[in-house]
Amino acid sequence: MQGRMERQQILNRIHPPRYAAILDEGALRRWIGGRDVLLEQLQHLCNMATRHNVDLRVLPFANGEHQASNGSFTILDFPDPLDTPVAFTETVTASLFVEEPTELATYNDVWANLQGAALTAAKSVEFIQQVMRELSSERQSDE
């Protein structure tokens, strides 16, 4: 948890890196820690999405199956052209770094496909806000 918080501070630098993420709708609706924790996390996502260096998108259930249904991955690009891009994925028992150009090209193709299937950044924020309204209205009906 501490490491994750420290990594987030990278986005607060004077010249922060560009960060792009596509979140499956399931990640926005799964309760971990309860409704209030989820609402706080969703608000944090909305706040982060307003930053100039953050491109946050949602892949809604309604858009059907997608090429990343097998799991998440990260593609790391570096400013120095001598540092080659790397794809990173985790399983239950291992982490995998992919540097082979043909395999990396496959990850880039999947990423491009996901970008085409996901909502725009603005529509994604609206979607997250709608999920927040639903959670808040469920809370009120529970009380």
C-alpha cells in the first residue's frame, strides 16, 4: 500500500509523466471496503481524470467482450529512445515483463482495440459520476 501511494506522487511532479488507463466497469462497481470507500475511490478517479497528463477511460459492460478479457496489463514507454518499451502483466503466481518486439506489438494492438471500445475521457467521467449517483441513491434507500 505504501509503495502504491508513493508511485501516485509521481503524477504530482512539476513535469509529470503521461498516464493513460482503461478501467473495466466491473472495477467501478465492485465493493471492496464498503460503499463509502468505493464512493471515495470513484471521486478520486474523477479528480485524477481532470489532470492534463491523465487519460482515464471506462470500458462499460454494454460494449461487450474485449481483447483484454484475460486480464490486465501495463505498457511502459520511456522518454529516452534508448529505453525500449516494456509490457508488464501479473498472474496469481508470477509477474511477466515482455520486451520482445513482436509480443510487445500484440500488447499495443490490444491497447489500441481497448481505446476504440472504451468511452471517451469526458464520457468516462460522466459514467463514473452516474455510478456514484447510483451508489448514493442506494445508500439513501437503505437508510
